[in-house]
Amino acid sequence: MLLNQIDSPADLKKLTIPQLETLAKEIRGFLIETLSKTGGHLAPNLGVVELTLALHAFFDSPRDKFIFDVGHQSYVHKILTGRKNRFDTLRKYKGLCGFVKMSESEHDVWEAGHSSTSLSAAMGMAVARDLKGENNKIVAIIGDGALTGGMALEAMNHIGHERKNMTVILNDNEMSIAPNVGALHNYLTKIRTDKHYAKAKEEVEHLLKKIPAIGGTLAKTAERVKDSLKYLLVSGVWFEELGFKYFGPVDGHNLTQLFETLKQAEKVSGPVLIHIITVKGKGYQPAEADSHTWHGGGPYKIESGQFVKVVGPPMYTEVFGKTLIELAEKDDRIVAVTPAMPGGSGLLPFAAKFPERMIDVGIAEQHAATLCAALALDGMKPVFAVYSTFMQRAYDQIVHDICRQNTNVVFAIDRAGFVGADGETHQGVYDIAFMRSIPNMVMMMPKDENELRHMMKTAIDYDEGPIAVRYPRLNGTGVKMDEPMKPIPIGTWETVRDGEGFAILAAGAPMLELAAGAAELLKTEGIQPRIVNARFLKPLDENMLMELYEGGYSLLTLEEGAVRGGFGSAVLEFFAERDLYGVKVKPIGIPDYFVEHGSPKEQRQEVGLTAERVVAELKAMLPRKRQRA
């Protein structure tokens, strides 16, 4: 196999195009086989095999810098840069990262798990290169979905103004995770499907080549003719007006076309945009047929294309989606808003039921947040369904537009807590700390899927400002669902297990399970801690906290979130603000570093979110026996 002979990009430069085409088939087979065991982002990587081969064969990495937007499509890059023998560890604890990772290879020069950052990074590296007097190439690879992100458009505006030498590869597969939406997507579709332009352009260029070069005036006239053709037939004009030299559309699976276009682009001074057309999931029929589902997933059976799934209770995401439909059937104010995550957020059934009340804004979290604020001010009840990690991108809009104006926006925060294999760029562990500090915000987290339904009812009924319910990327506990749904009094906790002397204040289902496990271990020690479902992270249940203080309880807080500034910090602040210093409070959460990929169980073990740790911390709170004189 050719693939066995490839240990670095230098090995590619010895191969002919037919050999590279053979290698492309082998890489696809390798990806399909390996990811069937590990899971991962199959469809995005199958779509960029030829592109990645062409880039590494044409340029000189790591001297020339490749900046992958998001990193979903970086597996082929990893294979070609000496990491194919580690692919059995992909996305596993202490194994190969599913995204670009600088600590893995000198060929990885930029890390990203959130989209639309590559063009800003490319501009920064181009400025640094020129200031240092160097002449290496900067290549950004961005998808058409990521190009809809506001940050990408801001970067394009700057790049076009400064006219730094760089190459932007626009990988157009009509998808982000879900199918793309928006005017820019429609524009790219027009370019992609305009066969008349491509034919007319070829004919005009062929005609111009036949005219003898008899002076600069004729050359300028020829350029004007070509420019007029661009305006007449639309293709690429928008990019050219922004200051880019546009090449395309190019078949992203045709190595000959890719090399020819890269050679032409190399002759151009200033920023170049190469528009390539690819098929997401190419080479594996199930992924080609449903690239949305196959964007990323777990292990699967190659022959049937069926994912290996664990049978169990519905996931919190699914419960959220069904509950929102029930509530929307009775309340026509409800509008669902998502930033390009209708499937991942459980909203596809809602979209089918209420298409006019489902808004997918594309990869544009900032816009989504401000849109929700305006919807609320005009009497609607927007539900902003967003992953915790992606919500970070809209922090200013949450502060300035939603909370400052005290708008009735509901946040449905999915993937709260550890997310497992996606790792540090996707962990949902910071939202408690950064949202509880904002005035007017209310935050909840359920103990199980039944309480999630009641919290959704609470959020829809709440008309005093923004309110958030966060839930994990997990299956529910399998509890019976109550009917009907009832609102929960704001700022109230509940005791789920009586005890004395100690109280464990647990935020959310995983932490309540952890608390219960610790309580079982403590039985033999004669210690019976009280376990509290601290379902409101803001406001706290002040009455219960005072009851615990007056009862002489020592407190331990549990949260699958950043311990600094989180729920435990809020409890400490409560006592400090009232000069109640006699109470012992031990916060346990995620320490001050980024936790990498692995299973949630391994991640909790790493940071000490274990029953054994809870037992040890509670026992350390016991009064010390006096030593004999």
C-alpha cells in the first residue's frame, strides 16, 4: 500500500497524480475502517482527501502554514504528518485529539474547535511573517458553513483592505454540521451551479489568447472584457469586491484541477480565494446520503452503516425537544432559535411541527442572542437552544442585549458539563461562572429528565427576565414523567436524602449521582450526609442555606463546572456577605485548567469528581480529636 510509505508530507512530492489518486482511495478506506471503531468526524474528512493531498504536495509544511477552520476536517492532515499509527487512540483518553493540536505535531500551527477563526488567524500570521521579513505561505482552509460566521466576514474585510499575501481555500460542500442557510449560502449555490459562466469564461479566455500581444492598451482591454464578464455572470464578484482574487469553482476531488489552480494562484500578489466544490462523506455511501448524521458520531458497522448505540432512557436533548413541542402547542409565543444546530439541539421535530416558528441563523451565535432579545421585546418567547461551549461566543450580547434590557429569553443550554471525546474546546464547564455574575439572570439545572420538563415549564411561564436551564450530554435516569408539567418556585432547592452534620449541595443529575455514591460509602463510617438537589444555581435557596447554617451543618458543593467563580463560589459568597464565618464550606468542581478529551468518567476521575474524593473531603471536615498532653 502507498499509505504505508507515507510518513511525512515530503513523501507526497515523489508521487505522480495517478499515484496520489490511488493514495486518496487508500486514505478513505483507512478512515472508514478506523473510525468504525473509534467514532469521529467521518463525513467532513472523506470530503477533503484530495484537497489535503494537493495542499501537502504543493506547499511545504510546516514552513508554509495550514490553518484549518474548526479542525473537523484535519484527520487526513494528521495521517499525512506522521500520526496514522496512532489513529486507534483517536478521541480516547490521552490519545490522538480529534482536532488540530499543536503539542502533537509541528505541522499543527493553530488550534480551533469553534468555527470561523481561521481567516483572522491567517491574517495575524501573515502580518507577523511580513514584520519578520519572512516569505512563507499562509493557507487558510474554511468551509462554506464557517464563512457565514460574523468573525470570518470581519476578517475578510480586513484581509481585503490590507492585501496581504495569503491563500484562502473555501471548501464548499453545502454543509456545516446541518445544511447551510442564509444569503451567502444562496450566493455560493448560484456560483456552484452556474455552468453558463464557466463555459463563457473559457471561450472568452481562449479567444483572448489568440490575439497577438501588440501593446499594453490591448492587454488592459482584455482584462476589462474579463472583468465585465464577471459582473455580467456574477461568479466570484463579491469576493473580488472584497479584495480577493477569485478562482473557481474547482472540483475538489480532481487532483489535476487542484494543482493547476494552485499554480495559477501562486502567481498572484495579494489575497487569493480558491472556491472548491466537494462532497461531504465522499466514498462512503451512508455518509454521502446523510452527511448531517455522519458529520460526527460514535462507532458504526461498515457494511450496514448503522451506528452502535447503547439502549437506554432518552437523552436530555431529546426530552427537551419533545417538551418544547408540547409547550409550543399551547403557547404561540414560543419561537425556537438555533445557531446551525437543529439536529444536535433536538429541534428537528419542532421544525417539522412548527416550521414558521423555527429559526436557524447559521453559525452566528452573536446574532442569535440579539435576535432573541428583540423577539422577546416584541412579545415573543424565544428559546435559544445552544451548546454551552458555543454560547461563550455570544457573551457580550447576553450581557448587553439580553440581560441589561431584562428580556424574556429562555436559554436551553445543552452539553453542560463534560462532553467526552470532543475535549477541551467543547467542554461545557464555564457557563455557570460567566452567567451567574450577570444581573437579571436565573439559572437552573435538573436532577433528572422529569425535572427538566418542569424547568422548561418554569422558564416559559417566567416573565421577569432571562432564564436558563442547562442539561448534560447524557441519557436520562429513566424516571417516570409527571403530567401535567408544573412550574417550580424560583430559587428553591429540595432535600432528596435526609442526614445530619453534613450536607452535599449537588448541581445537576451527574453530581447528585456522585453524592449518592459517596453517601453509600459513608454508611459504614456512621456518617449520613444530607443530599440537596441544588437545582437553582442563581438565585440560591437562601432559606435553606440559613437553615443549614443554623443547624450547624458542614457543606460540600458539587458541580461539573469551573470551581472558580462557579456554584460553590456563590455559596461561599452568600456566607461571606452576611459575615457568617463559622460554617465550613468545601467547593468541588473542575480545577483551573483545560481538561482534554476522553470519556466523561475518565475526565471526572482526572479532576477528582469521584465518590472517594467526596468521602475524603467530608471526613476531613470532622472535628479533630484532642491530643493527649
